[in-house]
Amino acid sequence: MTPLSKEAGLRTGANRRSTMSEFITKTAAGIAAAATLIGGLAIGASSAQAAATTSYDRTLGNAQFEAARTQVWPRR
């Protein structure tokens, strides 16, 4: 929108140039977006890794679970 007069343009900020605060704001927004993207990728990678294992795989090597596996249960 074009201001009707010079004074109106100055009041609305239409003729202002970029300031350092705008640069800092845009940089902070970019950093936040990048952090969100990296965090999402990390969560996706960890859930994909968790899906590749089973509960049986996670108990291998645990002495208590190994003893329970080898124990013979009485049949009813």
C-alpha cells in the first residue's frame, strides 16, 4: 500500500530500512526452525531403531531371563 503523504509513510513505517533487530529476529527464527528440524530427525531415527528390536532381543544376555527360559515349567 502506498502512503498518501510523506508524513503518513513515516508514521506507518513504510519508508524504514531493515534494522539490526529485524536481522536478529530472522536469525533467531532460522535457528529455532533448524533446531526443530534436527530434533524431529533425531526422534524419527530413534523410533526406527526401536522398531527393529523385539522384547526377546532386549532380554538376551540378562541372567534372570536366561534362567527363566531354561527352567522347565510343570504342565497342568
